[in-house]
Amino acid sequence: MARKYFGTDGIRGKANEGKMTAEIAMRVGMAAGRHFTRGEHQHRVVIGKDTRLSGYLLEPALTSGFISMGMDVVLLGPMPTPAVAMLTRSLRADLGVMLSASHNPYHDNGIKLFDHDGNKLSDEIELEIERKMDNGYNEHLVASEELGRAQRLNNAVGRYIEFAKNTFPKNLRLDGLRIVLDCANGAAYRTAPSVLWELGAEVITIGTEPNGTNINLNCGSTKPEAMCKKVIETRADIGIALDGDADRLIICDEKGKIIDGDQVMATIATNWHQKGQLKGDALVATIMSNLGLEDHMKSLGLRLERTAVGDRYVVAAMQELGCNVGGEQSGHIVLSDFNTTGDGLVAALQVLAVLTEKGRPVSKLFKSFDPYPQLLKNVRYNEGRDPLSDARVKQAISEGENSLNGCGRVVIRKSGTEPLIRVMVEGQDDKLISNVAEDIVTSVQSAARD
């Protein structure tokens, strides 16, 4: 069944337009509230948000929807996505909601839903909520005396700070480490600097002055240039950049060189394997992760299990296979011993634990494998069209795969959050993968125009 509202990471769109209006948010609250109201107990939902201006629009609309269904609402204010997942479990809530469009610019926003265990919802539940949003979402309004109540959780920041600190090894401190931390003017602007400082680090911050419109603006994990420059300027040991809702990270070494999520996952998994802490004898990653990571895991006698793109698919595979380390090349790192979703700060603390234990520069520690050349290009298209069904695109993909001759991969997919076709080509020959990618991109552009 085709989705009308939900994509790969909740509902997302431009604020106050289309799928991201106050009316839609209220309908989400009513439909989700109806779906998750089961039993006789007083039901509870936790709502967090990042620092976007439109959070002021969507938060009260969602709150109204849930209250109309008899649910009590706990408002967290600006908090990381993983904090919402954690507090949903901690507060024994029936449902958690995060208002964020992650790494997108401020004019976008999104609605992510978590079940009572802090897991993102399955496709089946999302489709059921969609059905309720369009069919009788207001048929089960509670009586006046049964309306829910809303309150703010004033110590939410402190609760998450203590949670994050407790994921760091008790026998270690960060004394002597100089860290550049970029919070993307987003949800972690209060929590992340406090955690690193309390653990003993010297913290140099970027992106901790949100104003509603500067989230992810020339900062954060998708714009790490400022972080890299500051690391060199201040002679820091490491740079850590989070995204707008702090569920992903990108790091750079002491030379200002970017280290992606594949290398971070490889280092954490290797370290945990050596300590006997890695579960399932495998690392779970997506189809986008580099073949070099797969070779590295094989060299350790371990497996790389691949999923579709999206951290909820990674989490589902981790649960099925009994694994405790997984994530995405983009920096979503899921460590299920600690949390149920990607957590940029918790992943950063595991990176810093390795750095502290080994006492070697980041440039030496976080190069577990030599990556295969990999080229990623995005092609924008008009919504409502399907360039991937075009015969020219299918032929270009087939010819590209044949030319790689088993020594590389072609991965073509639609973005779940934007009208983009993502073209990834990977192989051993830079020139060959460039030619293959260009041919496919040209065919997609032609199909998108016609």
C-alpha cells in the first residue's frame, strides 16, 4: 500500500505547507492517540522537539490532538531524538514523539513516532495511523471530563545528561582532551557540551546559539567544514559534529580530516569484539556502507549484515540477529546496549573511550580499513514522477553493473525525505565508477525532464 504521509523517517515536509501543517499535526495526534489507547490506565505521550521556529506551530497542535483522545502529554522542550526515545521508556509512556527534520534546513520539519519501548514504528503501524488520519480520526473523542492534561518535564535535560554519562566507562575520564563540538544550533545545544565538560574534557563549542532559523546552517554533521577548521586552529584532539536532532555524528581527526560513520562503526565494533562485548558476531549496516567495511569484518571472522537505508531497518535487523552495534555511513550509530535509536552523543562517548584507552591520535585509531572508491550523486525530480521506472534508467543501471564486472556495486534509490534519486557507485577503479555514475545520472535527469 502506498504511503500518503510517512516516509523512511516519519512525516517530513516544509513547515506550514502540505504534510506539515498544524491541522495535519493535530490529526497525527488524534490518530496516533486513538491507536495507542489500550487498557484502562491513564495514557501518556512524551513530546520533544529541536530548535526550529516551526516547533512552536506543531507542538501545540499535536498536544491538542492527544489531549482530545484522553492522553496526558509530557513536554520536553528542545531535546535530542534519542533523549525522547529514552524518556519514553523511563516515563513508562505509551508513545513518544519527536518534532524534527534532522539535518534539513529550518524551514522543514518532521514528526517521528516511537512506541512504548522507544522503537520507531513499523510500516504496518504507520499505515494504520495514516488510515485513521483520513478516516474517522475524530470519531472517538473522549468526554469533557476525560480530557488529558499537559505538563512540562523541567528536569528533562538533567535526566538525559546523566543517562549519557552513564554510558561512558566508569574507570575513564576525559581530562586532557581538547574537543571541538558542533551542535548544529540544534537539539543537543544544552546537553552535549555539559556531558563532555562534566567528564573532564576541554570543550570548544560551535552551533550552540539557536535562534529558530539557524539550525544546520553552515554547521553540523552535514556541514563539518567549520568544525574541521576550528580543530586545526585550536590544536584540538578531535572534532565531533552532531546534526539538528543529534541522532547522528561525524568526527574529524586532529588534522581536520573527516572520518565517516563506516570507520566509526568499524572501530567501535573492533574494540568491543576484542573485549568480548560484541554480540551476534556481526555489525549491522545499510546497503550504502563501503565494501571495505565488509572486508574488514571478514578479516576479524565477523559478518557485515546489510539492510535497507534507514536506522529503523538497522534496529530491526539488530533485534532479529541479536547484535548490539549497527548504523549508517552517514553517522547514525545504534548501540543497543544503551538506546533503541541512533544517538550521536552516546556514539561520540564510545569514540572518546577508545581514544582515551588507546592513547593514540584519532588519525591512527580510526582508520580500520581502506575504503573502496565510492561516488554518491543526487538527482532532484518532481514529486509524482518515477524516473526509476523509465527504460533508459534501467538500461543505464544494467550496463553500469555489467561494466563493474563483479568488482563493485551500483545502488540506486529514492530518498525517503526529499524528492531525490540517490545514485551510488562503488568499485576499485575511480575512473570507471565516475563514468558509470555519470551515465546513470544523465539517464535519470532525462527521465525526470520528460
